[in-house]
Amino acid sequence: MKLQYSEQIDLARRWVEDATCIVVLTGAGISAESGVPTFRGEDGLWKSFRPEELANPEAFQRDPKLVWEWYDWRRGLVAATVPNAGHEALVEIEAKTDNFVLITQNVDGLHDRAGSKNTLKLHGDLWRVRCLACGQVSENREVPLRTLPPKCDCGGMLRPDIVWFGEALPFEIMDAAWSAASEADLLLVIGTSALVQPAASLPLRAKEHGAQVIEVNVEKTVITPYADLSLIGKAADLLPQLVS
Ligand code: NAD
Ligand code: ZN
């Protein structure tokens, strides 16, 4: 039986209410309505570079200043945005749920600014830097950065604490994400095309371990065929409707 759109939303709201262990996986789509450009499309480009050309270790080795200029531009863009109703709804769901884990592929820090607590960042954080000499990771919110590339107190060069193309995801974070997905009774997958790992596999893992899967996206994705509910629409419109 095919449900009406409003019935699908009612059902999703009930699942969110009833679940005791909710895992959420977000991608760039949840930040779209805050005005953070996704990587697809013209507004994600800087000086006509594609992100893949800059977000990789070889590019940084070749020209750290250029890569840092790009990150400085992105930090400036994100600093001028605010979390939207989608980010905020997830904070409300977290407060009402016994066990809640938010797994994000985003690096923009908008979940933190909204107030999300139990968060696993798969791809790092625009607001963290890592020293290539001493390895120390620290927060840095200076916009724009005074010197490019920025330096650590030890004198070493800092890099963005971001997982670049061709780099491995942090093992402990991944491990925690897999465990969370295995234990979830409800998994929400929001605003991700799920074309890259592990985003592609985490919802499937949850499903195999008995979770219900709800997808929120403006279009169908590779998750849609096995999602128990696929809500087509904007995250900032739909997510507040899932909080009673
Ligand atoms: P992606 O592959 O996760 O695709 C974005 C998805 O969001 C698409 O499926 C699209 O249909 C959907 N979407 C767009 N607007 C939406 C909305 N308003 N509501 C719900 N869904 C919406 O993301 P990408 O841009 O291709 O980036 C790939 C990777 O690059 C990310 O995983 C991330 O590491 C990095 N990135 C991060 C940010 C950020 O931190 N905000 C932005 C761009 C890219
Ligand atoms: Zn250092």
C-alpha cells in the first residue's frame, strides 16, 4: 500500500519517537539551506579549481599556500552562515533519545554550533588544524588566517585536520560509526548522495542489523531502494516535522 506524503511523515515521526537508539548520518545536503556550497555545481568552485584538485596530499606538498588559500576562503564562507532548522531538529531529537549518535561527513562545524553533542566526524573539521612536525591537533577559528600557511607553536607547518582524497578515515571514528550503525534501531540518512564509503555502507549495515532506515534527500539516491521510508524534500523543511 502506497502511503500519502503526509502519512509517510507521520510514520517517520512515530518511528523517531519510539526508537531508543537513533543513529543519524549527514552529508553536505543538510547544510545546503545554510548556504554552504556542496562540491557539485558552480558555487562549490574556487578560482575554477575542482575540490579534488586541492583536497589531496600531493597538492598540499606541491603548493601548501594555494591549498590554504582555498581553505581560508571556505572557512570564510562557512563562518558567515548559521545552522538551519534541520541541524536544530537533530539537537532536539538527540535530547529526547536514550542513545543517539550523529555521524557526519561534513566538515563545516554547523552541527556543533547548533548544539549537537554526541558526534562522530568522519572527514575531519574545517576548524581544526594539525601540525606536520609535532602532530598536535588544535582548534583554530581565525577568519581570515593571518599567515598562510599557518604555523604551530613548535614552528612546524599546520595543515587542515581534514581527511583528503586518497587518505584513510580515522580508524577509531570509523570503528565507533560501525558499532553505532550495528546497534541502531533507527537510522536517518540525510542529505548525502552516499556515493563514497563509508556513507554508502553504514545504512546497509544498520539495516542488516535490524534497524529501520529513513532517508531525507531532495532526490532519490542509492539508499532509496532499501530505505523503509524515503522522504523527498529539503532537510530544513522535513526534519522539524519529525520532532513532535
Ligand atoms: P554529498 O555527496 O553528500 O551530496 C549532497 C546530497 O545532498 C545530494 O544527494 C543532494 O541531493 C542532497 N541535498 C542537496 N540539498 C539538500 C537539501 N536541502 N536537503 C536534503 N538533501 C539535499 O555531498 P557533496 O557535496 O558531493 O560532498 C562530498 C563530500 O565533500 C562530503 O562528504 C564532505 O566531506 C565534503 N563536503 C562537505 C561540506 C560541508 O561540510 N558542508 C560541503 C561540501 C563538501
Ligand atoms: Zn607542532
